[in-house]
Amino acid sequence: MSAITRDEVAHLARLSRLALNEDELDHLAAQLDEIISAVAKVQEAAEGDIPPSSHALPLTNVYRPDEVRPGLTPEQALAGAPAVEDQRFRVPQILGEEE
């Protein structure tokens, strides 16, 4: 695979609207070349009959069994409310009456 050039990095920087100085262009060109080489190695290793996977180890979700548990009564749920109306939380109106 060909190395990424400094001119290609400068072109990408212009497209990205990044202002890079000469040292940054040289530094990024070397880093991007290493990244591209690493991706190429991974692509070589992934060829063949190897199925794609999202994790190196098989994962299983562990769920607890659903169990019915007692919940709050309406009175308990509304006990800490600043205002209650018809067994519901009373909140300030935010919409107009025109609806």
C-alpha cells in the first residue's frame, strides 16, 4: 500500500477547514500512514471464511427473572407531591386553552 503523502494531508486539512502548519502536516502524514498500514493488516487477516464478530469472546445477556413485587399505592406515590388533584399530580398549565 502506498504511503500517504504530505500533499494529501494538506488537501484533507483544506477540505476539513483545518489550518495546519508545516510541522503538523509532516507529523500527521506519518501518523495517518501508520493508521492506514494497520487497517491494511487487519483487512488481510480478516480474509477467508472467518465470520464477522463484534466481540472477541461470546457474550450472553444475563437477565434476572421477572418477579411481581408490590408497588406503591396511589396514596404513597402522591404523598410527597406539592399538589394533588383527582388522585393525580397537579402541575402548572403550560398550554393555552385554545386546544
